Amino acid sequence: MTNQGDIDTGSVQPVTIPRPEHAISRASISPGALKVLYRLKDAGFHSYLVGGGVRDLLLGREPKDFDVGTDATPDEIKGLFRSCRLIGRRFRLAHVRYGHEVIEVATFRACLDSAADDDDAVRAHSEDGRILRDNVYGSLEDDVWRRDFTVNALYYDIRDFSVIDYVGGLEDLKAGTLRLIGDPEQRYREDPVRMLRAVRFAAKLGFRIHAHSEAAIYELGHLLRDIPPARLFEEILKLFLGGCAVATFELLRHYNLFQYLFAMTEEALGWEEQGFPITFVLRALENTDQRLAEGKPVTPAFLFAALLWEPMRLRARELHDQGATPLEASQLAGNQVTAEQVQVSSLPKRFSLPMREIWNLQVRFERRRGKAPYRLLEHPRFRAAYDFLLLRTETGEQTAELAEWWTEFQTLNAEQRDKLVAPAATKKRRRRPRRRKPANQVDG
Ligand code: ATP
Ligand code: MG
């Protein structure tokens, strides 16, 4: 059943917009994408630019990457390009590489409803309607309906440079509307990640999610629990490292989706009334957006360190109250929070290790006597940890004095540093009784 206002996936005549009537010029398409389009065409296949590339060019924005749709099969694509890799289990896609550029080339696929037969060998659903495999090849007319939003289903034809629209995508683009193709509930059930994509595009493009596409999100967020952690991790990076992290975060919370990505953080945000944990996350995300706008590098390690800081801090405080030293508490809380998070979204070790170093270094900033500050300054994660300290200071969690001390310490020469740093405490410290290492140390 389709709701009024949704797009019907029946037989539809497309609208074709000839070259003079739209703004996409070949000059704004990347050289690699153009080569792929032409090589396919010259080999006798249909080839179209589709997806975000067409959408963004029509909006006058610079596309992040280019996607190509074709009737050539993955093996035929592979035969045409030397630098081609076939990827994907659910969808077999071709990645064609030109220098740093990777063009994603996808064979047209038929969507579920329009495919004539229901061959389990090529397509499979989970009990709740999620697509597990679908590799039924089809024509452009078939391919349109399996795309997510109308504005993502516009095709740029390399033969005559026209834009083809089956789903009213151009109108939605003009109106700033994100509208799922087909019945929203069914489309989210097929692939719950579409809810995250809705939020991501709404934030990035400043679009409104159409009322019907929106209503289902409030009901179906829990389906995100079934998404494999590795896919959620990739999606989290797109959500928060796409340059619009603040708007994305606010929309994710608005649609009650944030809890399915960062349950511990959501809970911690709920606990604290005075507002600074949420301020901290917001400041960190603002900072991320700003760095990206300035062309500075951002790392998932810092992002996750910030997003998981509040639950990590609360847990460390608990452990400290139970008798752990600050560093032990930080290390153990870091292990626990990481272990819990990777159940939901994976976090590769190359990010989780530096994330925990950033956390542990927060404790070491407190040690300002003797050799400790010199050693800390040499630490490979010093810079990231110092930036993190500044964020904590800005949001009032840490005293300004500590951050100022470290800011000054970095700028001084060796002699001045020696004056600033107090000698190590001479008083012989009483050894604390050795405690057993907690048994549940885990690694992410
Ligand atoms: P961007 O690359 O700017 O993030 P995009 O729209 O190009 O946005 P991609 O993930 O590159 O997004 O996907 C390319 C196209 O493939 C989309 O525009 C859409 O048509 C289709 N697509 C991608 N993911 C899905 C999905 N989960 N369900 C349906 N269609 C999808
Ligand atoms: Mg894309």
C-alpha cells in the first residue's frame, strides 16, 4: 500500500530534461568519472551518472564522489578497466580507481516488487523484511525503484547529457524535500540504514524529510539494532565526519536515533541536568566541522573519544570512588566502554587504541612535577590529547589553570620550562597495598 504523497512504483513515464535546461556540465564531473562513463558507452553499454553526484551538481554543490550506473555486469565492468576491484557481498559493485579517485560502478538492479520471480538463490530477506542479498540485474527502469530517495534517483545520460527523472526527484530537489521512493515503512524495513541516510542528507543539504518518510522513523529506529557493527561504524563516520556533525547530531537526537548508535552516551546525556555533557559533545562536533571546513585532518579516534567521553568519565569516577587510582580508573573504564561500544558499532584497533590514549593522557596532564610533563610532551598522542583538554576546559569540566599551564609549557624554551616545572616530590611515598588486576580487562 502506498500513502498519499508517496511515490508509486508502478509503470511510470520518465521526465527527460535536455542539456540546455539543466546546470550539469561535463566540466564539473571528475575526469575519472567521465572516463568511466565514456569507456562503458564506447563498449556498447548504457552508462549514467547517478546518486549523490547528480544531486549535488544540480544543487550547485561539489559532489563528494561519483557513482555510475550501467547495464554492464560486474564481470563485464572488470573486463573494461585495469584498475577495477569487485566488492560487496550484498551488492556486487565495481570500484574503478584513477589516481586518488575511486568511482563506484553499479550494475542496474531490479527492486523487490518489480522482479518477476522470487528466486531465493539471488535474493534473500530476513524475517523482518530486511534485504540480505539482492543481485537481480535489471534495466534503468528497474534500477530507479530500488534507490532510496527521489533526489538520489536522477540519472545523467552520457550519450546526450540529459537528466532522466522517473520519481519527481527534480521537483523534490527544488522544494528541498527528502522523500523515500515507495512505501516508507517497507523501505526502512528492507534497510534500516536508510533512516540514518535520511538524517545525514537532511543535515547536509538542509532539506526537510517528507512527512511520510519522517513519521516511520519514529516508529522504526529500533531496527538499527540488527545492523552489523562494521556497517554502523562506516555510517557513523559518514554522519559525523561529513562536515555537518552538529546538525546531524541534533537531528539524530530529534528522531531518537542517536541512542542506537551511542547508547551509553545517550544515557549519560539524560543523567546530567546541568547541560555540560551535551555542551561538550556539541563543542567537539563543532570543532570537527570547523577543522573540516579549514581542510584540517580529523580522525575517528578523536571523534569517538569525544562521543564516548561522558560515559567513560562517569565510569572512571565510579571506579575511582571504589579505590582505583585515577590512571587505573581511566584505563579500566576505557576498556569497559570500548568493549560495550564495539557490540554496536565496530571500532578498529587503529582508532580505539589512540582513543584510549587520549583519555588516559587526560589523567597524566595533572602530573606537572619532575620528569612527567617532559615525557608527556613527547607522547605521540600529546597534540590530540591537548586539544581534547582544551575542549574539556572550554565546557567548564576542567579548570582553565591546567590548560593554560600546558599551553605555556609548550611555548617555553628548555631553560624556561625547567623554571616552570616543580621538582618531583621528594617525600618518600607510602606504597599502596598492591591490588589484584581486575579480571575483566577487555580489548576493543
Ligand atoms: P554521498 O556520496 O554524497 O554521501 P550518495 O547519495 O551518493 O551521497 P552513496 O552512498 O554514494 O550516497 O550511494 C549512491 C547512490 O546509491 C545513492 O544516491 C542511492 O541512489 C543509492 N543508495 C545508496 N545506499 C542506498 C541504500 N541503502 N538504499 C537504497 N539506495 C541506496
Ligand atoms: Mg556517492
